[in-house]
Amino acid sequence: MIHVHKPGLLTTVQDLGRPGYQQYGIVVGGALDGFAARTVNLIVGNDDNAAVLEMAQTGPELSFERETLIAWGGANFEAHLGSEPLPRDRAVRVAAGETVSFGLAVTGMRAWLAVAGGVDVPLVMGSRSTYRRAGIGGHQGRPLVAGDTLKTGTPSEWAWKILAALHQDAKRATAWTVRPETMGRPAPAGVVRAMRGPEWDWFKVEAQLDFFRANWQATREADRMGVRLTGPMLVREKVGDMISSAVNAGVVQVPAAGQPIVLLPSRQSVGGYPRIAAVVAADLGRFTQLRPGDSMRFEETTLVSAHELYLARERDLNRVRTGLARLAG
């Protein structure tokens, strides 16, 4: 059982989302950076889709009824286990009754906390993710508040072995770490790779050039649905309305004002703005960490390259999974 003493600014239960219901207007949602969530789950021996806690800007203060194994990653938060710093990107042993606290995000915006066995909340349409706008999923369909208690599932055999090893060596955390940004072929800092979108030809040549050569800044208009950027105005060659079409996470829409919006996992299922580009899946998580005023630029790539980037990251993740399985015997 997890006891919530302080909820943080916006802490929710998330897994990898609920695909298959967009035709009914239900968003996929889930952890804004699914790969980061999968990585912390891997560290504590959970399945990829086990529910984690997603925190934003200011994290929660929690305690645990029984000894357990946790891992957190993502933005650089002020994090403590009791009075000691809480190591990130590694498995950490937490004793019964001990308090884990997250303060402000020093850099970035969001982090994910995995607990051995996962957060055990009811499945809604096959997912434990919180969909706040509809009030479903997660813990009572809402962000956590002080006084909440959360059940946890049964830790895996692997988790018990890591706990036993930490006890035997009188250690608090593993020496090994797993950082998601080291897997695959990450883009340079401040760069996000993207492909031309279905309505690329709707834009003037100058706008097409600006999209890939300009420095774009994140604005305060950002939530789980998407992030609005500001920069040069992207002027359309083709005027008039378009028929609303399907949109995915990573699609870059351009409203009439000419400033792009990058869609995130809780985006709507269809949109009526031209889709100038689409961010490759391997880089989408970078938008979950942008603060207002942060700068980035797009780098053009192809669909073939996007597939290669995705597969390279998955291969590295599988190598890590294999290595950790051998480590625990």
C-alpha cells in the first residue's frame, strides 16, 4: 500500500494508455513518455504496461506499508528517501514506513515512478491510465490528493531477487543504472527529428524552409494534449478549410495563426488543422520535458529512418532486459 502525504502539482496513475477506443472519442492517453515509463518498470522487474506514477513540475511525498523496490526517471527532480538523496534510474530498496519525497523539477518537467508490482487500480477499457477530462481510470479518475492510498501488485520474482541481493550487500540501491536517453540513436540536445506531413504542400516554400531551419520556443500553452510552439509564422499556400482527419501523437498541426502545435498522447482523435509534419516516435518524449521558453529545432528525416530509430531503441531495450535477467540469475 502506498500512502500519499503530499500529492505534488499533478501526479497521476498512468500506464501505456488505452488504444482501440478513439472511434468512441476516448483518447489513448497514458504516460506522456511511454519509453521512460517502460524503462523504470524494467528496472523494478515489472511488465512494460504496469501502472506508474507520473509527476509534473512538483512531485509527491509518499510512504510505503511494506518493503519494496522502486525506480524513478525523467526530469531532474529534487528527490529524497528520508533525509538522503534518492538515486534515479536505478532500483532502490525502500523499507516499510519510509518516506519518499519529490520536490521541484530542477530541469525538465515530468518524471515517472515505478513500484515493484505496479500501481494496482481498476482497469477501465483495458487500461489503468488516468483520463482526467472524462474522470475515468487511475485513482478515481483524477490526480492524487493528500490522504489517498494506492494498492500495489505482487512484485515479480526478479524484484524479490534484487531486494534480497541489496539486503545481502547492505546496500540501498543497485550500482547499475538504466537511462532511456542512452538507448537507440538519440538526437543532439535541442533537436527533434520529424517527417513531412500529409499537408506539407499546403504551405508556402518559405514556411517549409522555416519549419526545419528555425529555432522554436515552447509556450505556456501546453498540457497532456499538446505543446504550442512559437517562431516564424508558417503561411499557407492553399487556403480554405480541410476535412477533419485522424491525428496521432507526434503530429504537428498548424492553426490559422501559423504557430505549430505538437500533439501528445492525450490528443484528440481527429483534427481539422493542416498537418505539416510528424515527429518520430523516438524523439516525441522530448516535448514532455520542455518548459515555457525552452528552444528546439526540427531536423528532417524520412519514414524509413524513423522506423530504424524506433527499432534501434527497442533492440537496446531488449539487450538491457536480457542483461538484467542474467544479473539476477
